[in-house]
Amino acid sequence: DETTFINEAGAAMIGWDSAALLGTHPHELMHHTKMDGSPYPSRECPICQTSRDGSQRSRSNEIFWRKDGSSFPVEYTVTPIVEHNECQGAVVVFRDITDRLRTETLNRQLLLLQRVVNSIHKIAYDPLPLGRQLERALEEILTIPWFFKQSKGSLFLVNEGERMLEMVAQKGLDE
């Protein structure tokens, strides 16, 4: 189906002037490629499917492509336009969900950090030697995936008397 109308805000989100989009095929311009970089055939596209079968669809885990070649995550609903029991086209309402996804990721990270801090706080009150407490604390710290690519590291304490650092706990390091 060809674009017969797009509001200025929608056109701006995909980097086009709305007049330039009239008469174009939106799938070819903004929905041609999947998140993984593979082609998105129109026969698999929920928007195109609605134009063919007249069923309403919603998605929240896809991307649209801008004129400049960049992409952004979207949620959308596509509703058929039906006249005389025949689908004449569809209306697509979409939203850029970049900020929402960023916030969700930050919230997940904060929850994980809080869990790690709580675990370390609990370890501090366990009746264990300091060295073992530090080893357990290091194990908890190394569960933070965006801090460490590998589950290995060490903790050092300052020995003020000798003015040096001493490794007091390590995990996964060579001797």
C-alpha cells in the first residue's frame, strides 16, 4: 500500500518531509530490515499483513528506519480501514520508545546494584574471617555484568604501615 497521509510529527521521526512520503511504500522506507539486520519481507510484516487481511495488530519490539539509515525502537498499532467489508488500507500509530527502554534498562541495573549492595551488607555481618567476607563480597560484585566482561577480579586493601596495597581477595586470576 502507498502512503496517503502522514502527520508532520510522524514524518519528522523518520527524517522525512510528509509531502515527500505521499505515494511511497512505507515498508520499503522504514520497516525493511529487522533488528538483527536481516531483511524484513513484506509478507512477514504485521503492518502489511493488516492491509491484506484487515486484522488489527500491535507490536512493541520492532524498529523503524530513518531516512539517514539510523533506526529506533518502536511500538505500534496498525488498524485496518474497512469499507463495505473490504480492507482499503491501514492506519499506523507508532511511538519511539528509546527513552522508555533506556529507563527500563537503568531500572534493571539499579535493582541489580541494590541486590549486590544488600548481599554485601549481609556478608559484613556474617561471623566469618575478614578475608572470607571479602572473597564473598568480590563474588557478588563480579555478578554485575556491565561492569565486568569476565567473572574475575581482585580486591586490594591499603597497608598503611608499609604504604602498599595488599591483594586480600581474588577470583579467577592466575597465581
